[in-house]
Amino acid sequence: MNTVSIAVLTRNAQPLIARLAQAVAGQDTDREVDCLALDSGSTDGTCDLLAEAGWRVESRARRSGAM
């Protein structure tokens, strides 16, 4: 069986990411779905929300001066 991979970049995107996670969970597929979020220091609960939805979350500290 083929796997579908979804990767998103996040930073303080909780309201939008909540909708995305719900939309992904609502898909009807026989394929395995691998969801990964690469987070840049969210402080609004984005990482917790995605982890609770079963996503893998990788957090990276933002570099000083980065946008």
C-alpha cells in the first residue's frame, strides 16, 4: 500500500492548523497517511493541537533575527 505524506511549516498557526488537521482526518482513503509539522517556535498551542491529532511534530528554535 502506498503512503501519502503531508508536511507543513508552522509558527503560531493554531486556528488555521486546527482546520487543516480536521480536513486531513476527514479524508476517505485506504492509504496510510503520514503527517508531519515542522514548527518554528509556536507559543499558541499549535504543536499540542497537532500532536493530539496524531501528527509528528518537529520543533526548531528560531534563529535570532529570523523573520
